[in-house]
Amino acid sequence: MERGTVIGAVVLVGAIALVMAQRLGEPGDERPVPAAELVAQADRVPAAAGAAVADAAQPTAGEVRAFTVDPSATEIHWRIYRAGAAARLGHNHVISVGELEGRVSLTSDLADAEWELSFPVDGLIVDDPEIRARYGEDFESVPSEDDKAGTKTNMLTDRVLNGALFPEIRLVGTGVSGPLDDARLPVSIEMLGREIEQSFPAVIAVEADSLTVTGEHRLTHESLGLTPFRAFGGIMAVGDEIDFTYRIHAIAGGQ
């Protein structure tokens, strides 16, 4: 859906979107959607600052710094796309995380960073109008409240996220590779009783009292071992691509 923290969130979000897209059964446009700008409020890390953590923020040898994810300053969402000959009859969708808990711990060696993110699947938000508005004509259609409710119901059934049996999605990871302005975060996504290993790109800013991770990443159903929904011989279908955007903000202190 902060290096470690963002990675976990990002992965988590990717796995969920993937599963949703698999079963939603919404027709759509197979044309890849150009990557949208990161969340408008996302903090960008200057290249010079990204090379190393500021001295004031750098943990000293043997020190472990703990951060707690701030849900009010964090945003994780993904887009799934209609496909097939009848794509115009459906909508592209934006799914966002409504409730989130997470923690991150850092030492002087970021390769030892640890993070964990989790969220309940019944707290997912379908087609927030403010988020849809960021993505232009591909998201210009306006799903009705009934459309949104139907999409969420479909997501939580045993054919997709199986919310009754698996009410939570969890992302965990250890280690960060690369410079802070072009990092990679390994993430294990725990959902539907299994673990999915992924790696997400991230821009990480570490301050004395906070940690912020931003990025966007495209996954596919295939990469998650899933098959996109198709009906009527593919006339109605969900596209293979899932685009994730994330900004995870954590503050110093916590468990």
C-alpha cells in the first residue's frame, strides 16, 4: 500500500487489488493507463537528500528507532481497469485503504529495517470521488452508490477476498536496498491464508521525528498467481494490470 513501512503498505495494497480485480467482473479498457502523479500531498525527497539519512535522524550504532504509522497522513490506493469488447458498459475502479495500522523500526543499517502494516478488508473504500478525480478521463464516469456497494460486496465474498474467513491483510518486510530516493522494499503479503513475495519501489524520507515513504508500482494478476475475471468469452472482463499508489507517513515513537 518509512522505507520498510511504505513497502509493506504498498505490497499489501497490491495483493488486495490483484485479488479484487480477479473477481470483480467489471468490464473495462485494456489500454494501459499512464501512471498518475503520486498523491498530491506526497513529500518528495531531493536527490541530494536521498543519498543518506540526515545526521539528526540517523540511528546510532546499537540504537533502534521505532515509528508508528499515522493513518491520518497516510494514503494507499490502487486502480483496476475494465477490459473486453463490452468495457464501455462498466467502470474502472479505485480501491483505497480506509483503516490502517503499522509500525517501522530502524537501526544504523537500513538493511536491518523492519516494518509491518495491516488493515481490515471490510474497511476498504470503493471509488472515493476525490481520488478518482486525480486520474482524468479514464475515471470520469461516476459510479452510483449502488455500484460502489455492489463492488465492495463482490470483493468480500468467498470468491475474492473472503472477508468472513480472512478479515485482515498483513504486510511485513525486512531490509531496504538502494539509495533513499530510489529504494526497493521487499514485502511479504499475507492474505487469503498464503504469503506472496513482492518488491516495491519507494522514495524514503527519514527525519528526526518522522518517516515518509512514497511510490507507485504496477502489478499484474499473473504476478500474484491470479486469473483476471472474464465472462461471456471475454466480452466482459477485468484487465490484468493493477496500479498502486502509496504515501505512508509514520511518526517517531510507538510499540
